Amino acid sequence: MNADKELDARGLNCPLPILKAKKALADMHSGQTLRVISTDSGSVRDFQAFAKQTGNELLDQQTVGSDYITFLKRR
């Protein structure tokens, strides 16, 4: 899946991946896609809740090795 912007949040623990994603999305245009790479297993459910609360669309979540990859679409 292609993304307009990528955020590397590896090594960061909750809530930093969410906070950095929120800041990145604020700088993006509606409809653009953000790819977030995290090593925090809690980020999977955190991003699900974040998408519901903010109205940004959760497009996909994947686990690749020790990385948790989340794709969000800016509302």
C-alpha cells in the first residue's frame, strides 16, 4: 500500500506513536495516507481507538517481524 508520508516510531512506547501520528496527520491534506511503523505492540489497539475518536480512517494494520505497521487516511 502506498503512503503519502511515513512515520518511523520504532522504539517509542505509548503514547508517543499516537502523538507523533496525530502531529503528522495535522500537517497533511484530507485524503492523504500516513504509514506508521512502530515496535510497541500496544500501538495496534491504540491506533484502532485513535481512528474512531478522531474520524481518521484506519486502512490497514500489519505485523512484519517485530514491526507493527498502520495505515491511516487523513479525514
